[in-house]
Amino acid sequence: MVNLNKMTTIITFILLIMIAIFRNNVSVLIFSVVMIALMGYTAFRVRTKWNIGFAICLSVILVIWNVYLGVEAYT
């Protein structure tokens, strides 16, 4: 079985490099969707109050950030 922390770190670096190269809202949206999915999987696989709280908090921040970028792009 693949170590979940190692896989998350590798995917995060790949997505951050993609954001740095393309510098657009689509890459940020892809990053957010993947991170929300990984955080949700991690939080509900190993259920502690910190994992669940951390996943919910970061998911809300990423959703707000994507809404902000969407509004900024169309103004």
C-alpha cells in the first residue's frame, strides 16, 4: 500500500508546479479539487477530531478562494 502522506506531498508539489507554470484559475481549481478530495479521504479514513476539523477548515478556505478568483476573473 502506498504511504498516503508521501502520495499527498508528491501530488501537492506537482499541482503547485502546474500553478506556477500556467498561472491561471483553472490550475488553482484543479489543485483545490484534488486537495479537497485527498483531505476528505484522509479525514474519514483516520477519524480524529483534528483530521476532520482540518479538512473542513481547509476545504472552506479553498472554496472561498476559488469563488474569489472566479469573481475577480469576470470583473
